[in-house]
Amino acid sequence: MSTGFIFALTGAILFAAGVAGVVLIGHLLRRILAFNLMGSGAFLVLVGLAQRQDVVDPVPQAMVLTGIVVAVAATALALALVRKLHALTGQLELPDDVDA
Amino acid sequence: MTTLMQAVALFLLANLVLALVVAARGPTPADRMLMALLIGTTGTGILVLLAQTMHLPALVDVALVLALLAAIGGIAFARRAWQDVEGEHD
Amino acid sequence: MKRYSLVVLVLSLASAFVFFLGRAMLELGPTAIDLRAPVAAHLAESGVTHPVTAVLLNYRGYDTLLEIAVLLLALLAILAVVGEAPASPTRAAHPVLQALGRLAVPLMVVVAVYLLWAGAFRPGGAFQAGAVLAAAAVLLHLVGLLPGWSKPRLGLRFGLAAGFALFLAVAAGLLTQGSLLQYPPAAAGVLILLIESGLTVSLALILAGLFLLLSREAEA
Amino acid sequence: MTFVFDLLLALSLLWSAWRTLATPRLDRAIVLFIIFGLLMSLAWARLAAPDIGLAEAAIGAGLTGALLLDAYGVLLRRRGTA
Amino acid sequence: MIEWLSMALLLAGAFFFFAGTVGLLRFPDVYSRLHALAKADNLGLGCALFGLALQAESLAAALKLLLIWPLVMAASASIGFAIAHRAHRLGIAPWRK
Amino acid sequence: MLEPLFDPLVWLILLPLAWATLAFVLGPGRGAWPAIAGLATQCWLAIELAQKVGAGGVTNHVVGGWGAPLGIDLAVDGLSAAMLLLTQAVALPLAIYARSYFKLNDPAGTWFWPLMGFLIAGLNALFVSADLFNLYVTLELVGLAAVGLVAAGGGAQQVAAALRYLFATLVGSGAYLLGVALIYGAYGTVSISTLLPLVTNDAPRLVWIAGGLMVSGLMLKTALFPFHFWLPPAHGGAPAPVSALLSALVVKASFYLILRLWLGPLQTVLPAFAWLLAMLGAAAIFWGSWQAIRAVKLKRLIAYSTVAQLGYLFLIFPMLAAHGALEAGVMQIFAHGLAKAGMFAAAGVLIKATGQDTVAGLAGSVERLPVTMFAFGLAGMTLMGLPPSSGFLAKWLIIEVALAQGHWIIAMVVLAGGLLAAVYVLRVLRQAFLLTPASATLTPVPRMLEWSAFALAAASVLLGLRGVELMRLLGAMA
Amino acid sequence: MTSHELLPLALLASSLLPGLIIFGLPEAWVGVRTFLNLFAAIAKLGLVAMLLAGVAAGEAYGVRYAVLPGLELALKVDALGMMFITLSAVLWLFTTVYAIGYLENAPHRSRFFGFFSLCVTATMGIALAANLFTFFIFYELLTLSTFPLVVHRGTDKAMKGGTVYLAYTLIGGTALLAGIVWLHHLLGHTEFAHAGIAAALGPEYAGQLKIIFLLLIAGVGVKAAIVPLHGWLPQAMVAPAPVSALLHAVAVVKAGAFGIVRIVYEVYGAEFAQSLNLLYPLALFAAVTILWGSFRALFQNDLKKRLAYSTVSQVSYIVLGVALFGPIGTIGGLVHIVHQGIMKITLFFCAGNYAETLGIHKVSEMDGAGRRMPLTTLAFSIGALGMMGAPLTAGAVSKAWLIDGATAAHMEWAIWVLWTSSLLNAAYFLPILWRAWLRPVPATWPEEHIARRGWRETTLLLLLPPLFTAAATLAAGTFADSEATPLAWAKLIAEREYVGKGAP
């Protein structure tokens, strides 16, 4: 098993765990963590799978750089929202969605 | 020589895993943060070793950045996150 | 009970997913397209010698343009969410920490400049440099030497947007060459360095802004 | 040797990710997440991707960690004063 | 000769790291654990860096490697200070027999 | 030589980015006029482009001059030209609407213009991109801009809605990204045109997983039942111009992407999921309508109606191989886009004027806001699929294709959906025709608000008389 | 565009444009609105006259416009359409005059007259439609534009009536749409043509065609109020009197009946429909409706409801005539489109007059109304007698042709149905006449709004329309066999529908 493949597989597991985390966890900060794990997993798959023969491919690396920036942007926005929600309601979980 | 470096790198990684286990359990928040810092330092060490064994001198830059920025986490922790509200310290 | 079964369901779905995905990954043969060859072949025309930078700013420079837009947009969205609030007065940290700040920040700036300059021929580049600069700003803020943002004033807004605007202008200007972001090989190196320099400043401001905007209430 | 190294690194990545999600305390989760970022940059180094390693080191260890810790601190303080 | 020296330094570095980790595991309070951390940081990494610098291809590369060391030292010192300071402020008493 | 300088395709992306940046630099609350001027120009560009595509088939723009697979290509065919046209056509009146809606210093409007600019840029970039990874970046651009718009200046409910939306859209694009990663792993490229001949019937299993991931991610972003949970609070809670933009355009973008993949690189893989999607679409129609019928708040009702109307789009998948199904889908996209934008805009007027946002509070509004109610009625007509609106043409096309394919069950779902839509639309109209006003005072609203809502709603009806042009444009496919 | 293309469009525009302008008029501009209304109605009559002359001379008018490839909005003017158009145009004028008087001081007049004009436009469109697709578009537009009229008063009761009305018509519209798309899918078009188009399909399609026929008839049958699809009509009586008059006498129910005529003759073709055994069940449904409507009318105390059930019954006379295979029945049915229209509108005008002048809403309140309002009651009596089929009224003419048609088609039971219905008509109309003319005047009227001034028992604008239509009822009956009567026109249509089959 090549390095690329090991990390691709790790990435797949991380992705699955991240999604499971986002779905199952109610606490918003943890959800943000889970989302980041998910993203990292996808990035690992992208580079790892492309480099499964352990030859370096710059294209997926560049893509992942782009992806990391996007992930940071999303994380910061999510944090801002969570902090705002906490400031407004004192809650760290999403309130039930009611139509009233 | 390369083999030795690889071995040292592996040893450091094992060391790191050990620290990781502590970090997950550590009794106080401060311990966990200390562990994180230790892991950062160990990571820096691993990176410079990898730079040599993988013939990627750029990894030294990574180590440099890691060493530079590891401080931020620690200070953010000390200045912001470590609160005496929950009384969880020994 | 319902919650428990949900956990079991999601976890078993995730395991099944990983299992099938792993198996499918193992079956994979060699790919039909290998981009390393064209990446290497056009490296001479790309203006840089580091392939990742070539992909990032030349071959797939359009991705990067939009990516910077995403980052600027995130800052904008945060501004829209948190609204305006007066920045609380900064509480200075202990002199030892301030000393660290004074020591580390110039070093970080040096490292950032190095990374920016290195980007053309080895790993590094605008994004990494910007991130290090932003980290420097965060450090200064943490030790109490830099106040949080209440709201970005005109100059700051200009600085935040400048890198992106520059990139956009270059991209549009290069339409005269035949298409968006089509660098003339002779000028590619200079243009990329220009763009990267602009981006470094703006990225640093944006990334720092993400923190400085959010943490202003932290010291209350 | 490298295989063992990779495997150990992958396992510690997974373990730290798992603990991040499963640990009952939030501060622990955040610290574990910072460690996870650090391990990620090691993984990028092993994948011969120093560019990403640099970015991950700067972002994961520096910015995201600081953002999360700061947010955590604010939440704690609010709860403390509330 | 240089080979041997570098090898010895690397091994010493590994040892100090290990010692630091064990110290963190075993020492009784925050302050002493900080001490252990400083060992690992300063000595472990220092040895490893020197060991590698001996083998560096160029002087610049070696200098860069050696630059990391003071950085880590400064950072660990100030963080150690920050944490100890904070611990003190929070009223955590040093461990006494 | 200078011709590429005036390529409308590129300027449709650059222009909104430019005015968004300008609006950002100008500062809080500013930037309406650059936005409106920019959008007007974009409208013209989109028409220009549509004519070009209609005359000469597919138009390409090779970014960086490299060409796929090394570089990124932009490609416009009939489908994307149509989407571009719709986007600009909806955005311009909404911008005019929003200028009156957010008077200076409205907290929700502080950063509306740059956010909208990035949103439109993201949409336009998404519609023309021919590169799977680039599409991911555009998806994020659209998603984050949308979340920012929902959350802007809002209270707890709105922030909670934005968070729900954010996580949904992030997980959606994450799944899409993993799909892209797998595709790159399998083929070594993410360029749609390069992939097209490569993905064959005996594609490796990984590609199937990739297809499943991408489609499920996009389903989540399109809010297909049962992934619709995030939509009603987000679309129902945002300020009216934002709700309109989101319901009319944003959810369509991810649907468009499914369509793109389905007709393009993954055409051998995705049809396996066709009936699953159609079934979920049918469920969405029934569930969304039922919830709309029960909704207490006006915008909630409209948001659930979006859930239902999106269901129609997914009904076309089992028939996509047949001629006419795509046309039906695009007609529905147009019909719903224009009508829903008009309806949200009208709802915004009603809420601003009556000062509260329940359906019950609309009593008597037909008397006091006749233009707005008329707009609401026209938009409702399109949603119900009553002639001669474009919604009717969409319904007609779907039923006809369904009958031609022998899928009479789809035809029945469409017909039933129209009746259910009638129930919730008439719930509102009925209330509006009641004699006794619910609230004594009526805040005066700017005329511009009423008339831009009316223009959108009327366009959704009048498009029903101009279906031929749209169909001709769609004929220019790759 | 030639004048042959423009004229049908002008016919639509002559009510559409004034309608749209009226929407924008301020409430207080009574004069402008009245002028526009009357001008439009008269202009439309002028256009109708031009078209009538042209069609009689065999000119072809039409215009087409593609909304989708293979899907055309098509208008044409033919004899059958002209009959409906003329009826609508004439009655629109009367109703407009009446409505101006009726709504003198009511609120929301701009909205009312705006939708009223749209309603007439939709009716014109139905008559002009050259294919089922176009027919459907205007059919649904009619639904939509009548809804605001039904709920015009804005009371809870009005809402209930409006909701029931919409529920019925929209569900019917859905069935109609399903049938039309299906047919379009089979044939590739839905153009109306003499002797039908469905016969072009082979016998293997017989099963599908039967289902489609059911869908189509169910769709238009809702508006035509065929039992069991009639439930909306009595509920919709909450609308103001001019609406009830125009809607129930002309626009809505006639649109349904007209649709049945089009579907039977020009989509399926009478002969082909007969060969598929479709007409006999249709006749049965019509017969049941005739009897059921009359029967229910007996027990209604509310005057307008009684008239509504009477409408249910009478409209099915048309359906019965169509379903009686053969030209004679056809003529009876077609002529009843016009005759029922003028008779029923007379009755509704009068009912409106009673309500508006004296506050009389119920049959039990009618005592002595004839002495207080002799002219209105005279008109009412003529209408009622016409409904019963009394000699010299228009009703007698239609009934005679229908009975002849039934005989020719060897459906003697239909004659019994018609006679029974006449008896029932008499049973529910005569008591009203008796009360109005012969019972003493009560001490007070329920609510006297309009005082008597000389011979004018109520306002002039309310009084004149029913008198005119009553006169028309008598004229159509008395001079039925002369030229330029509804009967003559119906014969012309039958001749063209049964082309080559030997008209009588």
C-alpha cells in the first residue's frame, strides 16, 4: 500500500466521520469541527487518490490549497453565526424550527 | 543514515501518539494545551527529519511556520480560552 | 431511544460507505489523463518554476480568482452578521508576552516575505505568506498590541479589496491577449508576482479580519 | 519503515478526529482539533505536498485554532456572567 | 565523524523528546509539567536540529534549520510564562510534597 | 484581436464581481446604483450571448489560453444561456425592488449590495463553467453569499436559519467535492469536455460512488425532499428581496448542476438514480404543498411552495433521454423563478405595509394594495400552472412527455400538484378578499416596490406566450 | 395583419383593454368608468355585427400564434362561435347597464367592472377558440376572472361560495387539461374541425378515446353543472345579482355547455362519438340533471337559489339536444343556448330588482310584489313562462325542437323527461307568480331601498334591462321562423356541422 492510498483511505473515513458528526451532533461548535474534519477528509482523498502511485501531482495540490481557503472562509462565517446566535439566545444548539 | 532518521522520525511520531493520548485525557485544560504544544514541537522535529529523508527541503519551511505559529495557539489559549468558570483544575 | 437508533443508522451507513469506497478505490487502474506532463511542458511559459504555483496562478488561475472572492465574501458576510459594535478597549498583556510579540512579529513578516518570494520556484506563495502575516496580526492582537475592528473604514476596506480588485483587473486586462487570464509568457512572471504581492496584503488583512472582527467582544 | 510511519500517522489522525467528535468536553475537543490540524500537516508532508503543509500549518494551527479558542472563551465567559 | 556526531545528536534529541513526554505524563502539577515541556522543546528539538544541520547541503539550509531553534525556545518560554501566569491568576497552587 | 475583450460570457462574471467589490469599498448601505447599472448591462450581455448561442450553437471561452484539461474552459450552450438570461432577468427587478426595500441604515441592507454581487457572479460563473472543480468553487461562492444574505442583520431566528442553511450547503458542497476528488482519482481530469468520452458504461465502481455523492450533495443544496428541512426557515426568514433571490435562483443553480452532470460527463452513471429522484420529487410536491397549506406565516407558505415546486424539476429525470423533458424542466425553472421572485417581492410589500407576516393578517389587503395582490395572484397563477402562464406550459410539457413515455403516474402527480398549489395560493387570495381589514393602520410603501413585484409576476405569466424563443434557445445544445 | 386576422383580436381587445384601464381608475371617476363600459359594450356589438355579416357570407376569420413548437393559440370565427359571441355581447351590454344601476353606491366598483370585462373577454375567447388548447386557456381564465366577482362582497359566506366554486372548477379544469394533453399526445394537435378529428385514430385507440371523452366532458361538465358536478352553482349565488345574471345565464354555464358542443361535434364528431357509444350515456346524464335540478328547485325558498337550480336543469337541455344524435336535436340544443340565456338573465335581473328595491330575497317574501313592482314582475312572468315552455315564448321553440329531435333519434324516454321537467318548472315558478300577483301587499317590505317614483317602481337602469330581455324572449318565440333569429342561425350551424348529411 502506497502512502497516497493510505491517506486516501484515511480521508474517506474522515469524511464519513465528519458527515456523521454534522448530522448527529447538535452542539454547533462541534458541528463546525466535524465539518472541518469532513473537508480535510475530502482533501486527503483528492491528493491521496491522485498520488496513489506515489508520484507527485501538482494539480490536486493546487486544488486543495483553494479548498482550504474556502474551508477557512466557511469556518469563520460559521463561527460568526454561532457567536451571534449565542449572543442573542444563549444557546449553542439550533432551536426548533417553528412557524409561528 | 536515512534509515536512522526514519527510525527517529517514527520514534518521535510514537512519542507524539503517546502525548496525544494524554492530551485526550489530560486532567486540566492547561495540560491538554501543554500537550498540544509538545505535539507541535515534536511535529516540527518530525518535519525537519522528513525534509531530509524525503529530499524535500521545503518541509523545513513548513517546520519553520509551524514553530512560529504554534505560539499563537498557546497564547490564544492562555489569554482567551482558559477560564475559571467551570472549576475544572486540580 | 429514537436518538440511539439514529446514531446506529448513521454510523452503519458511514461504515458501509467507507467500506464500498475503499474497495472501489482499490480497484482503480491508471488514469486516462496525466496532467503532470502538460504541467511540466508549459512550465517555461507559465512565468514560474514551481508547478503548484503555476497551476494555482496560471493554469487554474481562474479558480484562484474565485477563491479570493469567496474569502472576501466570507469577511463581508461576517461583517453583515455581526454588525457594528464598538471595539472594546484592548487590555495589554504581561510585558513578557508583549516582548514575545515584538520579537516574533518582525520574524513572521520576514518569513512571509520569504514565502511570497519563494512561491515562484518552490513551495510558498501569496496564500501562505498572507496566512503568516495574518497570524502575526492575530498574535499582536492577543498580546494586546493591536485593537479589534469595530468596523472597517474606507482605507481598510480598500486594502481588503485591493488584492482581489488587482487580480480582477489583471484578469480582465489580459482579455486583450485572447482570453481571460491569458498571460503573455514574457510578462507572466512579473504579472504573477504583482498579483501575488497584492493578494498577500489583502489575504493577510482578510484572514486577520476574520479574527479581529470576531474577537472584539471577547475582552468585554 | 515509511509504511509503519504512514500507518501510525493515519491512525493517529483518525483517533484524534474520533476523539474530537466524541469527547464530552468542548475545550478538549478544540485542543484535539488543533492537534488534528498539526497531524494533517505531517500527512501533507508525507504526501510530498509542502505547499498544503504550509497552508495547513498556518491556518490549522494558527488561525482556526485561535478562532476556535477565542470563541470558546467567549462562550464560557457569557455563561459565567449569565 | 560528522555522520556519527549527527547521529548521536539525533538520538539524544529523540531521548529528550521522550523524556519530555514522560515528564508531562508523570509530573504532578501544571508548573512542573511546564518544566518538562521546556525540556523537550529546547533540548530535544535543539539536538535534532543540530544533528540535521550538520548534514545540510548548504550553509543557508543549515542556518534556516538553526533559526527554528531560538524561535521554538522563545515561543515555549513565553507560552510557558503565559500559562503559568494564568494558572497563578486562577489560583492554582504549586504542588508541594 | 479585440473581439475577446468584449466576450459577453466573461463579462457576465467579471462585471458583478467588479460592482460587488466597488459596493464593498463604497461602504455600508451603498452601491445600489452600481449594482443596478451593472445588472442592466448584464441583462443586455445575457441577451447578446443568448442570441450568439442561438445563432451558432455552443460558445467557448478558454481561460488562460491553455484549454482543457490543463486549464479551465467556460462553455455556454442553450441551457446555460437560458439560465444566465433568467438570472439577470430576475436579478435586475429585484435589485430595483431592494433599493426601495432597504432604505439607508436598514441593518439587513448594510452589506446587501456586495453580497448580492458576489451571489450573482457566483451564479453566472456556475452556469458557464465546464470544469468540475471550478464548479465547486462557484458553488461555495453562491452558498456563502446566500448564507450571508439570509443572516444579515437578523434576529435569533434568522441567524439560526442561516446556520441551518450553512451546514446544509457546506455538507452538500463537501459531498460534491469528494465526488470530484474521486473523479479526478479515476480519470486524472476534472474537465467536463475531457471526461465526456472517458466515462463509459463500464466505468469503475468509484465513478458510481462519485456520481452518487455529487448528486446527493446537490440534492441537499437544492432542498429536494427529504433534504428540504433547511429551506423554509432560510427562505421564510430572510428579508423579502433575499428570499426572492434564493428561491428564484440559488436553489436552481444546484439543480442546474445535476442536470449538467446528467446530460454531460456522468450520463452513463446517473440515470440509475432517475426514479429515486422522481419519487423524491413527487414526495416533495405533496409534502411541500401540504406544509404550505398549513403554514401560519405568509413567507413560510411561499417557502414551502418552493419545496413543492422544486419537486416538479426532479420529475423529469426518468424521461430525460426523451425529447422535451429538458425543455419542460427549463420552462419550470423559468416559471418558478419569475413567479416566486414576484411572489416573495409581493409578500415583502404586504409585510412591510401591514406590519405583520401571517396569512391571517392579510385580510382586506386586496382593497388597500391592489397592485401587490394582483401581482401575488398572477404569480400564484403561474405556480398553479394555470394558462396562459409559463407554469402552465411547463406543466403541459411535463405531462406530454410523461404520456409519450407512458409514465402516466408522473402526469397524475403533476396534475395533483397543480390542485394542491391552488389550495395554498387561494388560501392567501381568499384572505385578501375578505372585507374586514386585520390591522387598522397601513404603512405606506414606495410605489417602486409594488410595481417591481408586479413586473416579475407579470413576466412569469407573459413568458407563457413566448415559449417558442426559449425552446429555440434550448435547441442550441452541445 | 389582415382585417381577417385583426377582427377576432379586436373582439377580444374590445373588452380586455377597457377592463385593464378600469382597474386603474380611481373609485370616484364614475363618469369615465360608465362611459368606458358602455363604449366597450357598444363597440363590441359593432364588431359582432361585422363578423356576423361576414360569417353568414362564408368569410373565414382567424389568427394563430405559436406558444411552443407544435402548440398554437388559435382563434377562428365560425357560425357556432358567433352564436355564443352574439349572445354574450348583447347580454353584456344589458348587464353592464344593469350593473351600473345595481352598484350605484357600492364600494370597489373599479375592481368589479375590471374583472367583469375580463370575464367577458374570456367568454369571447372560449367562443373564438379554434382548438382545445386555446379553449382551455380561456376556460381557465374565465374561472380566474369570475372568482373575484363571486367573492366580491368579501363576507364569510361569499368566501365560502367562492371557495366551493373554485374547488369545483379547478378540479374540473385539471380533468380537462389531462384529457387535452392526452389527446394532443395522440393526435399531435387539437384543432376543432367539422365532423371531428378523433376519428383519424384507428380503432385500437377506442379505449383511450373513451377515457379522454370522459375527462373532457367531466372538465366542461363542471361549468355546465351536470349532476353530480353541479354543487358549486347554488353556492355561487352569493355573488351580486349582475354577476349571477351574466355568469349563470351566459358566461360560465354556457361556456361549459358550449364546450360540450365543441367536443362532441368538432373534436369527436357526432357520428364517431355515436359509434363509440358515448352519446347515449351523455344523454342519460343530461336527463338526470334536468330532473334533479327541477326537483331541487321546488324546495328552495331563496329566490336566487331556486333560479340557480332551475339553471342546472335548463342547461342540460342543451346537453340533451347535443347528445340526441341527429340534426334536429342539435338545433334544439343550440337554440336553447340563446333562449335559455335571455330568459334566465331576465329572471336574475328581476330577482336582483326585488332584492335591491324591496330587500326581497326569499320566495316567501314575494307576496304582493307584483302590485308594488308590476313591470319587473311582468318581465319575471315572461321569463318564468318561457322556462316552462309556454307558447309564444322562446322556451317553447327550443322545447319543440328538442322533442322532435328525441322522436327522430328514437329516444322516446327523453320526451317524457322533457315533459316532466316542464311540469316541475311550472310547479316551482307558478307559486311565485301567484304570490307576486295575487297575494295582498304586506304592511312593510323587508328592506325598502328605493322608493317608487311615478311609473318607475325602481331606478331606470335596473328596470330597463329586464324589460328588454323579456321582450326579446317573446320576440324569439313569436318570430322564430323568420330570418335572423337564433333559430335560423342554429339551423345554419347544424347544416355546417352535419355537412353532407342532409340538413332538414
